[in-house]
Amino acid sequence: MINLPSTIRIAFRSLRVNKMRSALTMLGIIIGVGAVIAMIAVGSGASARIAEQISSMGSNLLIILPGTTTAGGVRMGMGSQPTLSMGDAEAILRECPAVEAVAPTHGGVAQLVAGHMNWSTGVTGTTPGFFLVRDWQLAAGRYFTDQDVKSATKVALLGQTVVDNLFGDQNPVGQSIRIKNVPFQVIGVLERKGQSPQGQDQDDAVYIPVTTAQKKLFGAQFPGMVRIILVKARSTDALNAAERQIGDLLRQRHHIGQKQDNDFTVRNLTQIMQTAEQSSKVMTLLLGAIASVSLLVGGIGIMNIMLVSVTERTREIGIRMAIGAKTWDIRLQFLIEALALSLMGGVIGIILGVSSSVVISTMSGWPTVVSPLSIVLAFGFSGVVGIFFGFYPAYKASLLNPIDALRYE
């Protein structure tokens, strides 16, 4: 019968006798586990940042762009032909079952003045549905209403960046600003959104009723014209159905024949962003896989040191066998030594990996996310490495002939 407590004591006593060798043997595992945790944390942080940016754009989002024009053989860019209208937006909301909310937009860049401060930014005319489509909450004040849109009221909602540059620490709600020398009353401030996936500051914007933008600021080539229509589908599963329903409806409304090209484009922004997020996850797995190679290198180091240890302790093994130690006693002793080195290296590696993640985040400003799963996987893998690479030295030690081992010098 194997005397496990005695075998464990002998294994750890051997490790304490050779402290420097044990420390150097653990080094490969320490670096491997630390690298795996740090790399996965960096990759997970990137995925979290992309997911946050996707969320800031709005969920289940479709964008409808107007068509292109061709003049003298020269094809202009998308949006050069004004083909979308307020009527299109109203029909989409009314006749497409997969659509939850619609927001037509019409705007441009304008100079804002408040008191002695001024700021140039994008001014977007839209409807109350815009804030539902974009999942955008208020920090103060109120949204404009459908009645504001019908009456072309001169009211405005400000993003946080505009507030910072025009009002500083003051509360802008209720105050007056001028947009292209037209006076507007500030009725609300939107919560901070941060950067879009394209790196644009989403808070550097002003939102006004779409009819106000059409009639009093930017004009329109024909009544009711809008530049873009944003659509929120009822769910992620309904995105494809919403896209198909919108395409069929707009072709019918724009009198597009069966063989004619669309004079509009429907883009699924959620799928584009999810593709970017998926790419980030693949990169996280790749970083983790690359870092895992160092764990294998550490395991090979354990095997090499254990083989040297077997050779140096041949006489000790012979004495133990001569006084009654069984094959499995010897094998278990060396397996325990290898496993102990791996697990102790794993614990130190976890501390190193978590610390490195914090340092990387602090120095680079890049978010890192230390997943408990990555810690468990790295620690578990280090134990597997210890058993796998420690088995051959243990097996070799257990096969020694006691007489030959006692004669070994």
C-alpha cells in the first residue's frame, strides 16, 4: 500500500533542499501562466471596448441611405440623390411589422453661439424616435415631442461635449443658444455616449426637430426630404426580416421596376459591429494560444530538470527500494515533485498575470478584463503540464534496478 503522506513529505523535502533549482524550474511555468492571463485580459478588454461601442450605437440598428446619381458618365457617391422622405419613414414604422422605431435625420455642420462662447459641431434634425433607436437617455431636461416636430419648434438637445465647450459647469437647460444665428432654447442634455467604433465623438452633437432643420437651418431640395433614416428592429432575430420588409416597401413607394436597381441602400450596422467583435474574440484566442506555448516550454523545462534529478538521486532511489519502497512509491514521489513545481509556479504566475494586466491598463489607457475562467484554465493547464512532463522522469526512476542504483556513483 502506498504511504501517501510520507511520499509527499519526501517530495517536498527534496524540493526544499534544491531551492535555486526549484525556483528556476518554476520560472517557465510562472512566465507561461502570467503571459496567458495577461494576453487574454488584453484581448478581453478589446472585446469589451468594442461591445461598449456597439451598444452606444444602439441595438438592432439598420441605416437607410439615399441612392447615387450619374452625370456625364461620372457616378457620384452614395447619398448624392435625395430619394428618402419623411413619408418613407412614417410608412416603414406603419407597415413593417419587424420594425420597432424609426428616426429620419436631416442636418449639417453649424456654428453655435452661447453668450461669449462659440463652437462648431454637427446639428441633426430628427424625431423623438431617434433616442429610442439609439438607446440614448437624458442626463437632464426633456426630449422634444411629436408636437415640436409638427410645429417646427426651435428647441435643442445637447451632447455633453457641446455642453462642456459652451457652458462649462453651468446648467444649460432653459438657456438660449444661436445656431446659424437662429435662436434655440436648450430643453435637455443627453447622457455621455463616448466614441463610436469609427472613433467619432458621439457627444459632440446637437439634436433639433427635423422640420426645424428642414425649414429654418439647412433647407431641403424637396418638401419632406431627409438624408438618412435610422431603424431599430424589434430584436436581433428580426433584423433580416426588417431589412427585407423595408426593401420591399421602399421599392414599391419609389416605383422601382423589377429589373431596376434600388435608389436606396439598407445597411445592417449591428452585423458589421458584431463581425468586428467576433474578430476581436478570435484575436483573444490567438493571443492566448501564443502565450500557451510558453507553458509548454516551461513543462519541457520541468521534465529536463526532473531527469537530471533522477540521475543525481539514483543512489537515494536505490536505498529507498532496498528498504521496501515500491515502484509506485518512487513514481508518485517524482510526480508529486513535478506537480508541486507546476502548481506553485501557477500560483505565482496568476499573481504576475493579474499584476501585469493592471500595469498594462494603467500605462497604456487600454482596458483589460481579467476573467476568472482564464485564471482557472491557466492554473489547471499548469497542473496538467506538470503531470504530463513529470510522468516520464517518474516512470524512468521507478524502473531503476535497486542493485544497480546502489552501485551508482
